Amino acid sequence: MDEHKDYTGSKLGMWLFLLSEILLFGGLFILYSMYRYKHPVDFHLAAWELSRPLGTLNTLILLTSSLTMAFSIASLRRGDYRISKLFIIATIFLGFLFLGIKTIEWGAKIEHGIYPNSPRLLGRSKGEILFFGLYYSMTGLHALHILVGLLVLSIMFFLMIRGRINKDHCVPLENSGLYWHLVDIVWIFLFPLFYLIT
Amino acid sequence: MSYGTYFWVWAGLIILTGTTVSLAGMQLGRWAIVLPLLIAGTKSGLILSYFMHLRSEKLLIFKVIIPLVMAVFLVFILLTFSDVAFRLGGAK
């Protein structure tokens, strides 16, 4: 008996999940805007302390990982399984690189005594406390999404090795790709809000 | 979609990132907030249409899905802003 596969249905389901993700991060973006509106000077001062070069580097890494993801799906559709797997590995590698840089960035801040509820941070103005609280929670939630994405992509890689995903059944990889691109879009907004607008 | 298309979309995304980073060093007044967000919106549009294939989807539902969620999000923004603006007699 043939397994029943509903291509449009699974894609639509994935999109519905992505919409809920947009609203989840959207709520945090609204929170950020409101606090920025109330404490413009504090946010201005606090944003200066983030490393713009590291933020830019991470943006470039994530954009490139989206390209390798798109390449992986395109080659899977053509039946070039070896190339598709190589691009998936490249995407996973770039994802880890992003997390590595994020760790360095957070590490430097924590070393300077700036982390949620730290005595050093609590001694500063209310707006700056809010800025760093939002910085840690929003980039943290985003990093968690990257981590989940890496797990999903690793599962996809194993399914490809076993031949469970192939050019006639590529929707799992396509849906993983949709998720990965959405996480990239979230970062595209986080980047200017925290690192560029001062 | 071909590898070439994906590559050019990526190149566009990199150029837009370069633009937004260079603009960040300038004194642009209120444009300092609007411009980076416009650029971020453009980048998202590129990713949604090409990498996420919304451009080539045939079904209507995929065409309206993003405008729909943006409309919901806009309502959230307006409701929150009107609440914050009129609290304690308004302006800060």
C-alpha cells in the first residue's frame, strides 16, 4: 500500500507554524519599541556597548547559511544527493559558527559584569537594565531557535543518508528550509534594532 | 529556481547588509530608525519571495499568508501604541 503524502498540506501546516513564530517574536519587538520610546537616551547609550563587527559578521554568516540551505534543496530536487548533503553540512557548520560567535559576544558581556540581575547592571539606569534584559531574552530566544534548527537539519541529514528523503519526497527538507529562512529573517530585524540603531 | 538566481539574491542581501551597516555611522536624524527597518523589510521580502519560494507558489493562500499576518501584527502595534500613548496623560 502506498503511503499517503499531502505535499500542499504539510507545507501549509509549516507556514501556519511560522506565522505563530512571527507573532511570538513580533510581541517582543513591540515590547522593545515601547521601552525604547520611553527610554530613548538609555537605549542609545546601551546600544553603543554592543559589538557591531560581531553582529555584522553573524548577519553575513546567517545569510550565507540561507544560501547553502536553498542550494541543498535545489540539488535534492535535481537528484544530486551528494551535493545536497554537502550543502546541508555547510548550513549546519555555519549555524554552529553563528552560535560560537554569539557565545563569545555574550561571554565578553558577562565578563564585564553585564548579565540579567548582575549587581553591576542593577546599578545602572532603568532603561539600560531594560535594554540588556531585552538583548539577552531576544537574542537568547533566537539562538534557541538556531539550536532547534541545527537539530532538525541533523535529522534531515540522517534521513537523507538512509534515502528516506529523496527527489520524490523532499517536503521534510523543504519545510526545514522554510524554518531556517524564517529564523534568518528574525535575525535580520534583531540586528539593526540592537546593533545599528543607536 | 536555479542556483544562479539564489546566488544573486544572496549577493543582494549582502549588499543591503553593507548599506545598512555604513548608514549606521551617519547622522540621519529620524531616518536613522526608518531606513534600517526599510532595509530589513526589503531583505525579508527577498528571502520570502526567493528562498522561501512564495514568488512561485500558485495557490492563493500562500500569496495572502504574509500580508495577513502583517495585518494582524499591525493591529497589535496600534493597540499597544494607543495604550502607551494615552497612559498617564500621554507624552512620556
